[in-house]
Amino acid sequence: MTATLDLAPLLPELLLAAATLGLIVLGAIRERRDGAAIVTPLAVAALVVAAAAALALDKTPTVLLGGHFRFDAFAAILKALVLLATAASLLLIASYQEDERIDRFEFPLLALCSALGMSLMVSAESLLGLYMALELQSLPLYVMAAFQRDQLRSTEAGLKYFVLGALASGMLLYGCSLVYGFTGTLSFARLAEAFGPGAAGGMPIGAVVGLVFVIAGLAFKLAAVPFHMWTPDVYEGAPTSVTAFLAAAPKLAALGLALRVLMGPFADWAAQWQQVIVLVSAASMVLGALAGLVQTNIKRLLAYSGIANVGFALVGVAAGTAEGVEAALVYMLIYLVMTLGTFGIVLTMRRQGTYVETIAELAGLSQRRPLLAAAIAVFMFSLAGIPPLAGFFGKYFVFLAAVKAGLVWLAILGVLASVVAAYYYLRIVKLVYFDPAAEPFDELPAPGLRLVTTLSAAFVLGFVVIPGPVFAAAKLAAAALVPAALGR
Amino acid sequence: MSVELFVFWMLALVAVASAVLVISAKNPVHSVLFLILCFFNAAGLFVLIGAEFLAMVLVVVYVGAVAVLFMFVVMMLDINFVRLREGFLNYLPIGGLVGLVLLAELVLVGASWALKEPAIAAAPATAELDNTRALGRVLYTEHFLVFQIAGFVLLVSIIGAIALTLRERVGVKRQDIARQVHRRPAETLVLERVEPGKGV
């Protein structure tokens, strides 16, 4: 018997793995001289090439390697986004890393490993593949959070993140084991068969309990209430560069994984998980909006903003329709860009050689740095959901999907929460434009940071003019995900 | 009572009892030793159901590595475990409540398990294939991808451990193999004839 194994759909992962291994050697050789300075650009290049490879591959749905890996349009598009977001984060944070003397070559390597995990996450096609990919994505993030190892805050953040992350992994694994115990299979396709319309007697209660545990584990990775407790502390304690990294690509990957699980094997049992997602989503929106009001540290504020935004994206997931998936993906993409841009600004807040983190430090920025101030205004108005900026459209489409799926109250709650949250976004704009000026920030010679911030601002402003490609991509991804589930 | 049943009860009871002692023992070293006892009994249970590979792995990995690591941590770190346990009982009401809820869930789960057949049965074991060989076959074929990801997770842990703990220290005497090899006896070795009863 000759079996041929076509590994072409695995190309992005193979590229990333090869790049990681090669760069370890290169970094170890060049460490003393210019380890980080040479590894970071190469890592960015590898990520961009892998993203391009994901988009260029043939997108007919294929399941390979023992049913642990699935490649389709959903996987391709999310892979490209996640990898590009990782590359953008690396560019964004290079100057900060250098200033804080944490620009060691291990950092881009950990980022590459995490990106490999994220890329496998959105391709997961079995519970085992899901769990391992999630671990590969999270483990580098724990190390990164503790990367500033001489700072107590950073090590504390790393330890806290690690312990709580281990707890979440435990819950997820426990849920997987229950689902496996009650169905005897790990593969999503066979789980869908077992739970499909043909299955007698409905979903066994043990599997429902397992599903709830799996959702709890995923909610932790998404930082959704009630599994959000780690977020503000880790965001504040970790170096700002790491916070920027944590807030962007991993969130999108976690949402992709949640969609894979919920709209894949459990699609026919939406009634079982919908109530959990609705609850998590509503709680995240409300808590994110209210707790953000009293924050003085901009990183904590962005943590609560992230919690609220995941709540908004989950509104689309809760709808449980192809339209909802599409809206959630568009929302998450827009959030990703806004977050990168906002962190681009936080990473420029350096005064006389030290980085500052309180919101009050932004006062009167418009008088000295009009362009930077304008960028802040764009991102804050967009996060608040003011038309015609991108953030408005993200929110509009998730609420529309929820209303169409009959979740009117959830949409109303979302609108109310976003009105409350608008207060803290607009307060920053008021500080920047109308308050007396503080000391000026240092001029940073940081081309990567400028590039990413400018591109993000351009995206947020230009989305209203050319929204087509984003919606087309989201539609393609959603179409690849949803009929695959509902057709079975 | 058959021999098998007797052995099962013996192993199970000792495992549970030693697990309780792990958390109730005052001396942390005793805790670790009870943990090792618990592992050995669990390994015995695995042997009993014919999973000899898992039993071996449990002993090799958990007893041989993890428990020894715990022992090192307990003995080398200056942690006051008695103080750590102060106020432990304050959490009993809420912890007990959570435990009860979980227990109720598990009972529910167990009850439904007894009633229903699994939707898809696990693959039947074949007689001529032993455990280790069967595991090896699926590990390197069906679960190849997962196995490789596990390898990458280990790689990350190595990079992480180095990134977080390696420090360049000055004034450390390091081994320089090239210098060692290039040394010649004439440079370093002096033969002395020592008279009896005298020093050098």
C-alpha cells in the first residue's frame, strides 16, 4: 500500500516551524552582537510569507493528519489575519523593547511559536488538536508577560497569568474528557455525527456539562466575564509591548477557535450553548463598560475596553447564524486594528526617557503633537462607535445579526453598554484637546511604530469608503464554516 | 471475593487514603512521600486493567521526575508551609459548596452514563498487539500532528526557561575546551622528587 500525504495545506505552519528553528540557531550565534535586531525583522518576514501562503493555497475544505487539522477558507483567512497581526505587533513594539532593554532575541522566537499555535488553533478539527494548539499559543504568552524579569510587576503578571491560564486549561481539558467519554470520539466531524439530527435521544447530559467546561476555558482565553479577572492585572503588570501583543492576535485566534467549536460539532445543539454565550456576552459588555469608568491607568482601561469588545463580538456568535459569524469576524478584525493603533499611541508615551501609563499624562497633547492627537481622536471615536469610523460598522452589524436572530434585548443591552463606554473614550479626547498641556513627550525614532499606527488610522478612517474586501472575506470565511456544520 | 477484586480494593483504598494524607500531613516532606505512594497505587490500578504502558509511564514520569522535583522544591525553598496553611479552613464553606455542586454534577453525569451507550464506541483492542506497540502506532501515524505540537510546546518551555532565568555573570570561571586541548604537559606539569620524611 502506498499512501501519499499531501502536506500542502500545512504550508503556513511548516514555514513558521522552519523559521522558528532556523532563527533559534541564528539568534544563538549572533546573540552578543545583534541578536534581536537581526531576528525580529526575519521573524516579521516569515510571518508575512506564511500569511501570504495561507491566502494563496487552494481553499477547498481538506481534513488531514488523522483528522486533527482542517484547512478551508475560514482557516485561510483567519490564519492570514492572525499572522499579519502578529507581524504588525512585532513591528509596533520594537522601539519600546529596545528602550526598556528587553529586546532579546528570544522574544520574536516566542512570538513565532505563539503564532504557530494560533495558526493551528483556527485549523483545529479535533478536541486534541484544539487543546494542544491552545497550549502552544498560550505558553509563550506567559513567558512574555514575565519578560521584564527584574521588575516585580512583570514577574507577578507572568505568574498570575500562568497559574490562571493553567486553571483554564484544566477546565477545558476536563470538558474535552467529558465530551470524549460520552461520545467515544475526539474528531469534530464524528462529534457532529453523534450530535447530529440523526442521533437518538439528544445530547447526553455529560457531554453538555463537558461543553460548558470547554466554553469556560475558551472564555478565559477571550477574557470574557466571568473569566476576565486576570486581564486588568496582567495588562497593567506586563511590559506595554507585551500587553499590545496580548491584546491583538491571540484574541482573534481565540474567537476563531470558539467559532470552530461552537459552529462545528455543536452547531445542531445551539440551544445548549446559546444561553451560555448570551450570558457571557451580556456580562462582558456591562462589566467592561462600567469598570472602565473608574480607571486611571491607560493599560487597565484598555483591558476593560477589551473585555467589553469581546462581549460585543460574542453577540454575533450568540446569534448562531452565518450572518452572526460574519459580523463577529468583521467586529474582531476592526477591534484588532483599533487596538494595534491605540497601543501604538500608548507606546509613544515616553517623557524624559521613561514611559508613563496614566491617562492624565495625555493632557493637552494636541498643542504639541497635533498628528498624534488626531490619531488618538480617530481611535477613541472609533472605539466609542461613532459613525462614520470603522468601529461603528462593527457594532452595527453584530447588533443587526442579533436582532435578526431574535436576541433583541441583547442588542439593546449592547447599545446601552456602548453608550456608557463612550464616556471613557471621549474623556480621553477631551483631555487631549481641551486640557492644559503637560510636559511634551519625547520624539521617538520608531519607524515600525509609526508605520503600524498610521496604517491602523488609515484603515479606521477609510473603512467607510472601501468596506467591500473586509465583508467579502468575512462572508467567505463564514460560508466555509457554517454550511460545513449545518449541512451534516 | 476474587483475587482481582481484592487487589483492586487494596490498591484503591491505599490510593485514596494516601491522597487524603497528602493534603492533611503536617510535614511537607511526608506529603510528597504520600504522593509517591499514591502514584504507585494508581500505577497498580493501571496494571490491573491491562494498561501496563500507562503504569510504567506513571512510575517513570511522576515518581521518577515530578515527585523528585517536588521534593527538591520542598527541601530547597524556604517556604513556611504552616503559615501558608493558616486560614485554610476559612475557605471551607465556599470551597465545600463548590465541591458539592461539582459532586452533584458528577453524580448526574454518572447516572446518565449508566443508562446510555456511548454514541460511538472506542476502537476494540486486538489480542496480538500489546499496549505499547498499539500506542506507538497511533502516536506516530494518526496523532502525528498532535505529537509534533507537543514537541513545540516543550521547545517553548526550554526557550522560556532560558529567557527568564539565564543571566550573564561576570567573573565566572567557564570551561574553555580549546584552551584545555591546547595545553601541553610541559607548561603545567612539574615532576618533583620528594625525599622521604620531607615536604616539597
